[in-house]
Amino acid sequence: MADGPEALLLWIEALRKRYGAVEALRGVSLDIAAGELFVLLGGSGSGKTTLLRTIAGFERPDAGRILLRGEDVTALPPHRRPVNMMFQSYALFPHLKVAENIAYGLRRMGLGRAERDAKVERLLDLVRLTGLGDRRPDTLSGGQRQRVALARALAREPALLLLDEPLSALDRSLREETREELAALQRRLGMAFVLVTHDQEEALTMASRIGVMRDGLLVQVGTPRELYEQPADRELATFIGGANVLAAEVQVAAPDAVLLVPGITKLVRAATEAPADGQIWLALRPERLRLGADGANVAEGVLEGISYRGDVVTRTVRLPDGSALRATTAASDGAEPRPGDALALSWSPDACILLRA
Amino acid sequence: MNRFLVLAPAWVWLAVFQLLPLLIVLAVSLGEPSEGIPPVAFRLSGASYATIADVFYLRALAQSLRVAGVASLACLLIGYPMALAIARASARRRPLLLTLVILPFWTGFLLRLTAWVGLLKDGGWLDTALGAVGLPPAHLLYTPAAVYLGITYCYLPFMVLPLYARLTRREIALEEAAADLGASPWRVFATVTLPLSIPGVIPGLLLVFIPAMGEYVIPELLGGPGVETIGRVLWSEFFDNRDWPTASALATVLTVALVLPAAAWQWRQGRR
């Protein structure tokens, strides 16, 4: 981020963590500024949860440092760190009422009873659970439990809130609604959130910045737009937004690359220079492809499948060399080709994303 | 119907070996002592219950309550850390540790108690050990302390096993959540681990307290004449005084007094 170092809330340097033969973190460095909603995105086993648990203090790194507001917290136990975590399972105390769950962290701060009660009331209002303070967690719905967990984690007003897959236990419609609520709450509180998820849509819609983890490394950090438009490698291009990826051979590297793609008769023109000579990958976003042959780049093939989603239609076109392109267009595009028909797709040079092989 | 068949042996067993003897005891308690075999005349008399409403029997009951109470608490204090340590041990070591807990059962109960007599008696191993470091002899045998020691020793596994069963059902996320919210390890234990283990504590206490209440052998062997528990009074009414109705009345009262709290706990658990 463009902020000066005084705005840096969390500073992580070269974290390493090994469990037996598995290296969960292989040198992760990361800065997080105050007020950010930073999303750690990755598949299972990518190290994202280990990184989150290391920030919380549940895991001690083998190497590296964690600084919170300039203070080295690497060796501090969880209860001495000014961060709080919302657990994937929510981890609500079953023997305590909702209000007692929320007040748990406040009691540990030594807050007086009146102050505590007032604060719990405010938090219950904040997460729209007014009046449910006397209930037991097991009498609440999944969505309500999720909000209790959130209120409990917010109660101590941490410098940084860690959220481990906070929406994964909710069903789909509730998840989308809660996603927006959570992002709005984060903006309103101005508190920095670090959220772990495996859901790329969740990451794109919520994050101010995303860090993508794979095999214990942060492979790319950037805004959702940066990740989408300039993915660092082929896997990221397909993981985020599901790009079409074709092997390509560089004919002209600069200033604008010209590529030879097996399966496409005409040379493909890009709007950027090639990252390398020889073999590279050409990534094309499905929604940047148009139906028809009038464009700077054209691929001709046979329509193989149509997947209708209501608002959009995705068509899969098989190219002569056997590779396939998926094109997503508005459902009302009027085109009526049927599977087996010849179909041409076209795109502009600036739709070409060129990636090192 | 199938369910009934499966459970039938259990019901038959309970009826023949639990309910029937209890009913016999109840019937005897309502009779009157007589010369003959058996030394009881069956009739509906409450005389034996009037007999046991006496300070002598009440004192024995109080003695038993104290012995069972102290022993249960001692078992809890010793057994809880043991159960916790076993539950937190690596999965590889747990079977070994559990085996060690029940290892004493491999040797006969009376044999082990006799060993305690040898340990505690004047001039026994304990006194020898104390003397070796320049301490005076303890004179423990035939004191209440020896009875507490013996009962705690014998019943400890009955405390450890239910506690262990509960403590292995540990939810690490809850303890982590407490630590995350500012609780020190000790606070985590006091506010999360301990309250969540209560469903193991109560059965453990009942499993020690109930048999300890009626315990006869341990007070008899280790307690000396000063520790006159209800079990010993029962024994002497039956075999020394041959007053079966009084002994049976005592047994009936004791059974009811012990079944009530256990039933109350069961009922509470069932409602959850």
C-alpha cells in the first residue's frame, strides 16, 4: 500500500514453519496497513491457516518475525497479543450464555460489570442480536452463532481481527448476504481484518488486497483488480476467474507481442510485450471473448457445449488442435448456434494476458 | 420385540440379582428378630427402623459420610490431574498410562490391603523410611487417616476413568478461543476446561462415594475400633448380634440415601 511505514499495522518477515516433513510456511513476508481488509486466498494445505494461526500466536514460527505496530510479538503467547480471532467453527463456549461469551474477553481485561454489560449490549446491537444475550449458543441458528462469534472477537477492539473462513459454515444465500455485511462492518469500524478463505469470489468481492498462497508461499499480493488483470502465473489465471490458457510461441516479443498459437490460424496480437522468448502461456478471460469473427484476434472452432446460467451463457468452443476456449456472454446476446456448429470467437489485443511458461 | 429380546438377559439379571435381594432385605427389615434359622420372623413391624433412629447409628452414618466424602474429594484432587495428563498425553502413550491406572486390579483386593497394613503398621515400611531420615514414626495404622488412604487408593481408578473419558473429548478450538480472548493458561483451565469436564466429575464422584459409603473391608482392616462406619455396624448387627431386621433396616436406609442423589443426576442428564 502507498501509506508510509507509520501506517503499517502488521509487518511479517520471512516466516517459516515446518511440521515434520511438511513445510507449511516457506518464507512468507507481508505488510498490512491499518484499516485494510486483507484476504489470504489459497487452497487447502496452502499454508493460509498456518499463517493466520501464527499471527494469532497459536503457532510459533521456526524462523522469521512478526511485528504489530512496531512491536515484536513473535514470542508472545496468544493471550498477550492485541489481536483477536474468529474461528471457523466459531468455538463458542457451550456452557456460557451469548452475553457471557461476548463478555469473556472483556472480563479478562478487568472491565467493571456495568461497563461490560453496556459494551455487550452495544455489540449485540451491532451484530443484530439484540435481546438474545440470555440464550445458549446451541439454541441459535448458524447465522446467529456466526454473529456471536464475530461480536466476541470484536469485543476487545483488537488492533487486528483475524477471521478463519468466517463464512464457510453458512449456506450459499446467507453467505453472500453476510459477505457484504461483514465488509460494510469492517469499513465502518475501520479495523484491519485479515480473512482467510479458499473462495476466490469471496476474496474478489470483499478484499482491499488479496494475498494468494500456494505451497507455503505468497505467490502474489495485490488488489483484486491487479490479481485479475495481471495474474502472476498460469495457475493464478485459472484459479481466479477461470481464464482460458493456451500454449503460445512468441514470434515478436516487443513492443507488442505477436504470438503463434496452435489451433488458431491467424497470429495473435497482444497489447503488451512478451514476458519471455519462446514458449509462453496466453490467458484469455472468458468474458473478454466475443462471438463472431470481427476483431483483431479471431479463433475458429466448433461449438461443443452451452452452459446457461440465467444472466450469462458460457459456450465452449473446441479449436482444431483440440484445445478449448470458453466464452461468457450476456444471455440476451441473440446468438443461436447449436452444438456442432462452427463458431468464431474474437478478442482485442488488450484482452491477452501473457504469462511466463 | 427384538429390542426386548436383546435386553432380556439384562432385565432378568437385574431382577434376580438386584431387585430380588433388595426386596428380601426390605422384607427382613420389616420383620422382628427371633430364635431360629433364619433368625427373623416376617411381619409388618417398623420396630427395627425405630431402633436405628438412635445416636449410635447416626454417628456411624456421619462417620461413613465423612470417610466417603474425604475419600471422594481426595480421589478427585489426585485423579483429575492424572486424567488430564493421560488425556493430553500422545495417542501412542495413552494406552500404557491407562493400563497403569487399572494395573492394581490385577492383584486381589484383600492382598493389596494387607500390603497396606504392612506398610503402615508400627515398625512397618513407612516407619522404617521415616526413621531413616530421622523422623518419628507416624502411627498411621488403625486411624481414620489410614482409612482415607486405603479408600482413596482403592477407588482412584473409578475416578480417573470417567474423568479421562470426558477430558479426551476436548475441543481445542474452545481453549484456543479463550487464550485468544486474553485468558492465561491457568484461566483457560478454570473457565473452559474445568467447567466442560463437570459431566465427568459427577459420575467419578458418585462411583467413589457410593461404594465408599458402604465400605466394610477397608475400615475393618485399616481403621481399628475408632472408625466405626456404617458398613462395620451392619456387619456386627448381622453376624455378631444376629439382628437381621436392624441390619436390613440400616441397609435399606443407606440404599435409599445413596440412590437418590445418583438418580437426581441421571434425571438431570436425561433432560439435557
